[in-house]
Amino acid sequence: MIHVQIASQLTSEGVHGVRWVLLEAAEPPPAGPAAEVGAPALPAFAAAGTAPAAEASPEPVGVDSSADSLRLRLQKVLVVALGLGAALWTAAVQIGLPGRAAAAAPGEAASAPADATVPAAPPASAPALDPPATPAPDPAVGPSQAPASAAPPAVRAPAAQTPTAAPVAPPGPPAAPASGGLPRLTASL
Amino acid sequence: MSTLQTPPTVNRLAWHDEADVLGVRIRVHFFDPAEADAAPDFVGRQLPILAGSGARLLAPEGLRQPYRAGALLAQPDAVLAHGDGLLCLAYKGGDGRLVQRTLWQARWRVDVMLQCIASAMAVAGQTQKPTAALWRGANLLAQFDPGVAVLECLATNVGAARHYWREPQVVSPAQLAAFCEPQLRSLPGLAASAAGIGSTDRDDSVPD
């Protein structure tokens, strides 16, 4: 320890009122990387964050930063999974499940090759654009194929049966589609 | 840490104002810069309050000698012998602007003050003589009387500051001051004392 004397009073003759304090002696210079192991650690206040504000900036990448990057990756995966799940749930509610649509219209599989010649309607607008009760026959496509290809799977069955099932359909308010979408605004006459 | 108070009975210097700032008692003396710069000797130019005293430079003017105490290495602007002690003076760190008497506390730079005290500690540690810390601005001269908390903070954090700044052997007064200033500001008593005491203007008793 080094004895340090700081004068507290100054007169024209000299200095007075000495305050003394013990200063840390110089440590031997580090001989290499091994010397850093024995170096004294920073005091507790420096590690607790009360040290100068610039301390956090020059810190190298260490264990904390790798843990932060892993946590960030997990958060990214979670956000993507939530978004994908929400999109799938919305599609299932609006359009219906693919398995249920196939089960609802088993006969449509045979007419699938013929649908290639008909321009497909956007799937999202298909439930809202409910096909009319008496669709106009397309000269290029058969009368039973055109509305079936334009309609979504959930509403294909009633649209395809329109020419034959319309006379026997009981009168009454239109029922909501089985897929849970918007209720039909047109009724079969 | 101990204090040996020798009350000065005669020849008090003509300090114009004094205040406590972050645990340091500051005494300031304002002067006319044109009149001080016209003085023939170094003491009259840089230390107008000690003009005519027996203070003398230890090294030629402009030559900055290094002083080392432990891992603290300082190169003060000037070191003068004054009586049985030393004066550690800094006069190159200011911005050169004139300071008004009523606004000097508001514009006071704590980092410069702590650097001066750290430089004085290095000088005192190497020479083993009592040393006073002084700073000369454009139109004022300040003498620092650091309290116990400030001295202990500076003295006990030399090694920590050296590790913090990743210096292999020594740390400068500027680095030590920058390391210790946040700690001093976090102490509850110092910041309150700096704002509570204020200045005690004694312009009426000191002729200009």
C-alpha cells in the first residue's frame, strides 16, 4: 500500500490540513494468459451494473449472449407455429376440412379431369358467391360439370343436384351450409 | 484514512466562492484573464491567487513529468513546490470559455475535478509529500478538497479500473475518474450534499 497525502487547505505559505489515504500498490504485470486466471475480479458493484454505463457495450459474446440467441430462436419458432395454426384454423372454419369435403362429395372425383378445362374460381370467394339455383348451362362443359367445378367442395353436392333435387326440395328457409359458413341467400324453387 | 487538520490561522487566500460538489469542497478564485496572462512568471499567470508567493515549478514550463503511484500513472500539466508540500495543477483541460461567477456550479465538470484529484494522488504517492489539487480555467482557479468517500473511492478502485479498461499495467487519472464517477453519484450522501449546500458567495469581502 502506498501512503498518499492530499492537502485540504492552501495558504500563501504552503499546504495544510493533510488528508491521507492508502493507495493500492501496483500489481505485477501479467505474464500471459495464465496470469489472467489469477487476476482479481471486479468488485461487486461493477458486476451488479452500477459501474460506468459504457461497461456493457464492449463485453464480448459469452454464455449470456448464446442463451439469448437460443431464446430468440425459440420465440421465432413459437410465433411461426402460432401463425400457421391460426391460418389453418381459419381455413378450416371458412372452407372446411379437406377430409370432410371429400367425404361430402365422393362422386366429384370422377369428374375431376374434366375440371381442367374450366377456369377455377378463387377458393376464398367461393362460399360467398353461392351458385344460382338454376345455373345457365355452359356450352363447352356439361350442364352438371360447370357448377360443380366452380363451387367449393362443401357446396358442391347441393349445387350438382340442383337440376334433379330442386323439385323435391321442401320449401322453407334456407339452411346454413354444413361447413358453418354464411347462410344461403338463395333458395331452390 | 485519517485526517490531520492544521487550522490555518494567517494568510487565508482570497477565495471568492466555495461549494461542495459530489463530496469535494471546491474553492474558486476568479481573476481577469488578460491581467493574469500579462504576468511575467508562471505562478502569476497560472496561479494568480499565489502571485508573489514562494511557489516554484519543479520542471521547466511545458514539460510534463510522469508521476506514478501503484498502477496510477499521471502526467499533470505542472507540479510546483509550495512550502513543505506540492501543488498539482491542471490548466489544459478546459474549453477556454469564461465562467460567470453565478453559474460556475451549474457548468462544473465533475470528470475534470476527479481527474485533478487523481493526478494529485499520483504525485503525492510518488513524492510522499502532501499535495494540493488545483485546476485553472479561463478566468477562475479552483482548489479541490476531497472528502473521505472520494479519496477512498479513488484509492481503492485503481485495480478495478485497470481491469475494466483492460490496461495491462497502469491506468490514467481520466480512466480512474470515469470509472469512479458513477459510483460516487450512486452514493446517497454525496449527490444530496452537492445540491443542498450550494455556494457561499463571499464577493463582498474580497476586493476584485
